[in-house]
Amino acid sequence: MIRLLTLLLLLPCFAQAATKIYTGFNYGAFWSVDSNVKQKADFLDGFNLAKNLTTPIPFDSARLFTCRAGGTLNDPISAFDAAVESKTNLLLGFWITPGEKGDSPDENVNNEMIALEKGFKQHGQALSDLIIGLSVGNEDVYRSVDPNQIGVSADVVSKTIEQVKKRIATSSFAQYMKDKPIGHVDTAQYAVVDNADFIGMTAYPYWNNDSIEKASTGFQGSLESVKQRAGNRPVWIGEMGWPFADSKDHGEAVASAENLQKYWTEVGCAVIGKYTTFWFELLWDGPTDGSQPDFGLMDITSRKARIKDLSCGAPVKSPPAVSSSSSQVPPANSSSAPPNYFNTGKPGYIGRSYVWYSPACEPHYISCSCTQRTHVVFVFRTPVLYTPLESARGIFYSAFHLSGSQTSHNLFRIGRHNICHFSHQIFGSFRWIALRLHVAYSYGSC
């Protein structure tokens, strides 16, 4: 028997749920040239590679630049199929820049809408559940001010966002895009546009010819500038990265594995897990003729990361013994499951703390040996929630009133509608839970 006694400090939990952070990579629609279109297997391979990286935060999200499959007018991109199969979150993209300078983006928007509609007809709610938002355009304003490139002005981007919102609201798939933020991604200088629900920025100190020693200062300066101009709108990092190789000279900015590692550690790790972030990119899918730098984090041939340390300083802990005094958790890379029980010993001792391990979103049990009817209130403190590849993080508090009958061994069930429900909604990517319990007070003895 279980009765919910008190829920403490839940507002911060719900705030965290409302501002969930997503982390992943950018994925183009083709390899090197437009005619070499990526297929479902290509996207699925990339999504699964990303999820298996030894990073402190799961890279389980993907940013797409278009909803259209390469080489088609308005067929849906096969990344939709791969995302549904692999349960990969998606930041959708509409490619709105026209083929000719000064032309309207309307034709592109029409075809993007049709492609997205087809995607929903095929996958419905399964696709909708993975969508975290939609970016209308990518670096269009930046290109519009360059006389040698084709882009779209800030005013046109703003109007296009408004148009897309209205069209989606009256579309056949409106229910699937309900409450999904619609924004825009552009270089830091031009990222803030009207009508955008989120502000997506791209920032590359490398393109400013900054040395790797100045990269962190340059990136953080761009981020702070965008945040100030964005007001109360969330800022997402649409692109960031440092190249592994480049055949061209960029002054003090040098492409190398060493500098890629330094950029990951000093710049990437400062924002990963704190901002919705999409790294550019997992596997280099741009030109292979040396005309552009290779930004791939992984080597395509060996399929191994080009840098040695992706941990962002996250500690690797050794397996603990489950005891009444332990406050540690199983190691981040442990392949064996922690014990699915908690034995209080004598929970009647007020103020005593215990540790309990259990798989997330499984029925949870607390085992207590009692000699008479007992009512014990446990306060769940500083839970540690982690995947096999990350360390302790996250805090919330809940108090439950647990009562047992007059038996020698009582099991108090904590089901999906309390602890498990919150862990799934707020910390949905976590595989295990380790909760440190504190006996607040009790009735009777145990």
C-alpha cells in the first residue's frame, strides 16, 4: 500500500521538463554531391554511431536542413524512417533559399510542407513524438548580405516563419506539430529574427581565423551576444565544430586532431548538456576534393573518433557495494545491472540515509523487515540518474508515505505514477536510477 504524502520542490522539475536539453549532430541530405543522396541506412548508421559515442550526454538528436529527400521535388527525407526506427529526436529544417538571387522562397516552402505532410502520413504520431522543433531556413540572412551568395533577408525570413506557422496550423498534420517551436538558424550576427520561437545560432571561431587558444573566448562572446538580443527566447546552438583537416590556410586557425580535441574539451564541453546543441558534424559528408575543411568528428573508414577524450571530464566510478552507508553509484560504463532492491535494515532510525538502485521506469520496491505495523516516511534525496556512459546528475525531491502490514517482510511498491513517472518525463534518456533515501520520520518501530 502506498499513499502520496508530499511532493517537494516539483516546480524546478517541471521547469526542467519544459526546457529539456537536446544534444546531437547535423546531418546533410547527401554525400559530397547532390546526386549522392543519403538513404535510410546512411541516416540509421549515423544515428546509431552517435548514440554509441562515449560522451557524458547522449547524442540522441539530429538536426536536418530539409524535410525533402535529395533528388526529389517533395518526397520525405529518409531520415524520418531512420529516426522512427532508432528513436532519434529531430530538429526539422525547411530549406527556403531560392535558386536565384531575389526570388521568393514560397516554392521551396510549398515543397517542404508537402514532404513533411507525406512524412506524417507514413509515420503519424511516432514521428511527431520525436520532433523537437522546426528551423525555417539555415544561414539565409548571412548569405543574403554576401554579394557572391544566394540568401534571404531577415525581413523575408521573419515573414516566412509567420507564413509557415499559419500554414501548419491549418494543415492536415496540424495536430502533429502542435506546440512545436518554430524558429530559424543563422550565424551569430544574424541569428535573431522576428517571429522565431527559438533562436538558433551557428558559430565557428575557425572561420574568423582565430587561434585555438582564442576559440573559447570568441565562441562564448558570440553566444552571450545572441542571448542578449534574443530576450526571453531560448537560444539553441545549431552548429559548432572545429575541422580535423584543411588544405587551405586560415591564418592562426589550424585544423588538426589536437585542436579538434582542445575545441571539444574547452568549447564544446562548456555548452553540451546546458544548451540544445548540434555539433557539425559526425561523419564528414561534404566535398572530398579538399575544397572544404573536413569537420568530421569520426573517421569514415575506421569508424572511430578522431579524438581520444569525449568525456568532458566525467569521472568513471568503480562498482559500489550496496550498503546502508554507501552514497556512490555503479560505474557509468557498467554492463551489469545494479541490484533491484533496497534494504533499510532499521528504517526507524530517524535521519539515517540509504542507497537504492533500480532500472528507470521499472516497478520499484523497497524491502523492509518489520515486526509490527509500521509507517515510515522516506524522503528521496539527490537521485543519481545516468546512462551507462554518464555520471551522476540531476536533483529532485519527493516524499512518500509507506505503510506495511504485520508481516516479517514487507514490500512497498513505488510504481509508474510517482517516481518512475517523473524520472521518465524529466530524465527520459536515463537508463538507471540510484536514489539516496533519508528517513524523515516513522510511526511504530521496524
